Amino acid sequence: QLNIIMKPRAYQRVLAMPAEIYDDLWTAAKAMYKTEPVVTDGGEVIIYAPHISEISYTHGRLIDQVGYHVRDYFLKQWERFKDVPGTIKAHSTHVKGVGTFDLDSGVETPRIQVTLATSIPEERCRRVNLGYADYRDIDPQEWTDREAEGILFVSHAGETLYRASDLAKVQGSFF
């Protein structure tokens, strides 16, 4: 429990601002998966990191081909993705988060929306199946002290795990 912050409730939106030591989404991904457990179903994590302009310096081309998806997307199409390295699939599912995929309809339903407010172009964000927000339209100061409105601001996102007391029982098996 040392690096866990338990919040009394879940939030509709989280602005997760990772430290500038994370210079690509590959390393900043923990800003998402360490805040996801405090987001309500249908909510959103916005990764606010204007300094990030690359998905992954090492694996970017592979991620561009595969995209970001929930775990079931890969499991239910194993033959299609069997040759994709496990590290790529793991990263993809950690960033996209929990969700479902219906093979018959081809519909993927993530539990929450993940939006990038980075220097990664909108077209690339959409191509890899993530949301996009122009970081220039976001003032992090406007996100502080709004927890009563269902909005949480997390600086140095990724360093600490966030959990919500009201979701912990429901999500115990996921987080």
C-alpha cells in the first residue's frame, strides 16, 4: 500500500501528466495504467505530455501496424496476431486498458477512453486507435482542485497507483 493512493470515489476524467523523463508513450504508458483504476466506466484518461512526440523510439513501427487494443482483441484473433511480440501486445493492452471484443461483430468496447494530449499528430493517434486532444487547448491548472466535479489531476502520473474505494470491490479482479 506504500505506492497506492486510495481515493474515496472514481472520476469521470483524469488528466494524467507524466514527468518529462518519459520521452515516448512506451515509457509514459504507466500514466494510463496506474490511473485507470480510479476512472468510472465510460470515463477518460487524458495523457497530457506535450514533450512526447513519439509512440516508441524502439517499437513505433510495430505499434503503428498493430495499434492499441483491449486484451480480448488479441486473444480472440490469436492466429492473426501470434507473430506479434508479446511485449508489443502487452504494451498495447496496458495503454488501451480493460474492455471487451466481440469477434462476430468486430466491435471492440474499451471500459474507458484513452486520449493523448501530446505532440504526436492527431492522424497517428487515431490510426493506432487512441483519442487525440490538442495539448495547446489544455491548461493543467484548470484541472486542479476539481475532484468534486468528477475530475482528477495527477502530476507525475505513473509513479503511484490510484484506486477508488467505490470501485475496488467491483474491479478487484481487474486491478
